[in-house]
Amino acid sequence: MLRGIPEVWALYARVRRPAVRMLVALGLLLPAALLLERVEPRAAVRAAAPAAAEQPLAAKLAAAKSEEGPIARLWHRAAEERERRQAAATYARRFDIPVLLAAEIQSAALAEGISPRVAFGLVRTESTFRRTAVSYAGAVGYTQVLPSTARWMEPGMTRGALFESGTNLRLGFKYLRYLLNYYDGNVRLALTAYNRGPGTVDRLRRRGRNPENGYATKVLGS
């Protein structure tokens, strides 16, 4: 090790007595070893830096998120919850409805991957935010779900249960999600099918006709 550090080796070589040499070696080796311990980790960090820089951005973000402590995760959850409350309050003012109802619509929509903008437009168009609304065709509640459609999605579902806010919103948005998947994410076709039925929409499309009847425009324009 001493030969690897020229200045230390030169001082060691000038000492003649073996016993003194040993003391000098020990006295010089310890600081030298400490110096190497400080230098080598820095070199390792510098060597690892290019490899880290080559990682994809998504991988870096995932790694950073995985390294978050419990306090950071709690802070992020609190921030997300605050944003949701603010958005619900904004929708409540826009549509002149209770904040609790706006929050319930927003939550049910997000649970099914439905845009809140589309969800609020659908509820406004279908029932004007009336929980007990019933159409001439027998559709029920906020999202005007037919009891037959509800039973198809969830066997055993009763008509009376569709007057419960959470159940009605969940089933209405669940059905819209089904239609969105069926029509490969085409929002206008899915909304038209929600109103006219997928059978009618498919039949008109097979005949080369446009199935839209203004419903999708009304929902999206709300």
C-alpha cells in the first residue's frame, strides 16, 4: 500500500531502524487508509452516475416514488384528496347542486374510469340531478338505468335499489364504461348507445347511417 502513495513511501524509505520504520508505517498507513476510504466511494458514485442517467424517466420516477417515506405518501394522498374536494365544489357551483352529491358523482365516475365532465353531463341530461326521476320507459334515478339493464349487469338487482344514489350512479357509469369498451373508446358512440341502445346504434351503422340523435352533443356540451 505504501508504494502506491509516493510521498508516504519516500518518508518511509528515509527511516533506517526497523522498529522506527514499523511505527512510521503504522502512523502513515492509518491516515492513508482513511483518505482512500473517502476517495473510493466518491469514485464509485461518479462511476454509477452515467448508468443512473441512462435509466428511462419512467423508471426514475418509479424508483423515486418507491423511495418515498410514509410521511411523503400521506402528504400526496392529502393533496389528491384536497384536489378532489375542490373539483367537487367547482362542479357543485356550476350545476347548482349540493357538494355532497357532486362529490358522489365524481367519485362514482372516477371509480369506473369515466371523465367527471362526461358523468355530470350525463346525469344532468338524464335526470336533471333528480334522484327519484322515472321515465315513461321505466328508467330510474340519476342515470336513468333500466331495471332490466341493471339486472343484466348485476343479477339480483331490484328496481327499488336503483333509487339509492350510490347504487344508481355506480351502475349507470358501469354501463357507460361497458359501452366505451364496446365502441373502442368512442365517447360519442358510447353515449348515443346509452340513450338509443347498442342494438339500434349497431343496426344503423350496418346500414351506413349515422346513429347520432343529438344526445351525445347535449351531454358533452353540459
